Amino acid sequence: MSTETPCIAVCIIDPKTSLCFGCGRTLPEIARWHRIESAERLAIMAELPARMQDAGLAPLSAPSAKATGTDPT
């Protein structure tokens, strides 16, 4: 994943808040992410932790390599 994306491959939208449980973005933000400028991406990413906390969502961690089958060991 790029350093300019908060995506952790846990893409589930909370029906109450309309935020992704994995990253805290909204569906419109996710849909246009590849088209927005770097500065706007970074600004959105900076507000995601507070956004998730305000919504009462605990940040999830990315799936481990073993869980996804990508761990070479």
C-alpha cells in the first residue's frame, strides 16, 4: 500500500457513521482517492484518527501476512 493511503484492507462501512471500519474514510472519499491531490489526501489522513474516535469506532489493525496467506514462512 502507498504511504498516502490509510487503507489497511479492512473495507467494511459502518452503517451508523458511514465510515470505513478499517480506515475511517467515507465511501465518496474512497471512491475519489486516486484522483485527489497529495495535499488533500494527507489532510484527510490527518483527521481520520479523531474522526474515528468521535464516531466511537476503534481503529482496526491490518490483517497479518499469515492471515492473508502472503507470509512466505
